[in-house]
Amino acid sequence: MLSAQEALADLLGGASAAELDEAEAEVQAALEALDAIENPTEAARMAARAELANAKEALDDLQDGPTAAEIELAGATVLAAEDTLDDLMAGHSPEEIEAFEASVVSAEAAVASAEADLAELGAGQNSLIVMYGSTPAYRTMKLGLSGDDVRQLEENLAELGHGDEDGFAIDGVFDEATGAAVRRWQEASGQDPDGMVGVADILFVAGPVRVGSWSQGIEVGQQLAAETALATLTVIQAPVDGQMSTTQRVIAQVPLSDRDLVSEGIIVNVELPDDTDIAGTLTSINPSPVLDEQTGENAVEVTILLAEPASEVWIGATVDVEITETLIEDALVVPATALLALVEGGYAVEVVAEDGSLRLIGVETGLFVDGDVEVRSPELSAGISVVVPR
């Protein structure tokens, strides 16, 4: 009853000032909208014309259908997606899995070696001693082992005067007598006489060595940029035909993933800091992988004998080592980005004719090197202009 009486009183009292203002604003907005429709401005007409033109262009594009270039690009995109899907579905090949497993084993060996080196550093027993020998120290030599590395160790122990005891023989077998000689040598040189010799204890070299100073601007512990040359040129004196002969060698690290590319006896190219080249022969490969601190990957250390001596000014300098896996003479190459994937499979390049027109030529691809690709086609020859998308 009270609510009905209040509603009746509101109706009899008339509209409030706020309600009157709101109603007047709505009337004014309606008048302005009507005026804009009856008297449009030039800007409004131009905007409407532009919208109409865009709509007509869109309609024409739909009626004309896609262009040949659009169809080709879409087909190439589909092929690339199919290849990617096939790669994902196929998984890794047995060779890739084997390489991954080898990397894991190498990484575990590197960690174990690093932990052993760290333990020796903590104990203050990391003094590296040089001994003569051609086989690298690649393992911890201890009781029960045998091999060329053990024979080299025994030869050095005898030369140092620690092999005079009964039972000691240079036979490549690490027996009790060899262990006793090792302990005598360790005591004489201030080491822990544990009777074992690890890779952090000795370094086998072929003969007396002379190592040059660090390259200018390089310090121990410095962080170097990617692709910085890491090989070090050294001079080694060794007896040849009864006389001391000076040879020059390069010690370099090859990524473990490229281990299959190198073998003893292959010819490599060594580029000196003055851009001159000297041929070299890879003479040895250290079988124990090491961690390349510059790349964070495992690597193998290789020794390269130079075919001719370099100038002594480069002793101790860093050099670049180039290893050629495959060499193709007079190959025809184009930028890899010039390749176009064909809908029916394979690749083509777009060439420019003398009259300026364009046409596609199917090609067979070969080696990919530094952004270029080898192409083969009877319709192509050196000097023909090809289209390279930006």
C-alpha cells in the first residue's frame, strides 16, 4: 500500500531535473545523427568510397582465384611441413642414437677425469711432468695393465734411475716391480707414492719441446669469442738418422661429433696468421676425449706434422686447421636460398632470361657449404642470373 502511494506521488510530482537533462541530451544526439545522414561531410563520403573500393577488390580476388605464385608457395609450405612431420615420426636413426650414446660415454669420462683432476688439485698434487714417448697418456696406469703407454713409462723410469731393483723389466706390463719403481719416482719428485700414474701426472712428448709464448692479448682463463683459433704451433726436436732434426707440429682439438672425419695419415691445410698456407699430415689422435671449454662440447686432440717449417716468428701463435672431407672440382653453386621446392618433389631455381622474363629450371642438389649449394642441370651454366628471395 505504501509503495503504491509513493509511486502515485512521484507521478503527480512530475519529472526530476536529472531526468529532464538526460532526455534533452538524447534528443540532441538524435538531431545530430539525423543531420549527419541528411547532410554528410566530404570526409565521410571519401571514407565510404574507400570502403566500397576495398570491398570490390576483395570480391574480385575471390572471383579470380589464387595466383600461380600463391599456389606454388602454398605447395612448398605443405611439402616442408610434410618433411618436418616425417622427420618427427621417423625418430632418430641407429647412427644418430649410437653417436648420442658415444657422446654420453665421453661426457661421463670427461666428468670422471675432471673430478679426479679436481681432487688432485685440492691435494696439491697436480704437477704435470713431461716424459718421452709417442703414445699419449690416456688412462691411469696401475697394477695389472699393459700396453705401449706402460712400456714408455718403464723406459722413462729406467732412464731416471728408478728401475735398478730386481724383477724390473721394460716389457710393457705394469707388475709389482713396475709399481715399486713408480713409488720410488713419486717419492723422489715429492708426489703421493700411491703407485699409480694418471693423465694429470705426466705428459708424453716425442722429444725435447720448445713452446712459444701466448699470442698477444690472450691470457690464461680469458673467455674467447666463438671461432677463435685454438691450435698452438710448437717446435719439437727429435733424432733422425743419428742427428737432431727440428720439425714443427700443430696440436688442435676436433669436435667429437667430427671424429669420423679424421684419421692418421690424412693431409690437412694449416693457415698461419699471415694468411699463408702449409700442408700438414695428421700423425696421431688422442683416444681420450677432452672437454673444449670454448664450445662446451667434447673434443679429441690431434697432432699435425707440418710438411715444411714455418717462420720462427709464428712459434706459439694460434693457427687455423682446415680439414677437407669432400672436394668437388668446378662445381656449379648458387645461394641455398635460391632453391624452390616443387609441388611434385625436388627443387628448381628461377632464372632470368635475356628478355627479362623468368622461368623455372629443375636441378639436382649436391653439397651444402657455407650457405651455398651445388646444383646440376644441363640447362644451367656459370654466369646465368638466378632469383634469390630477400
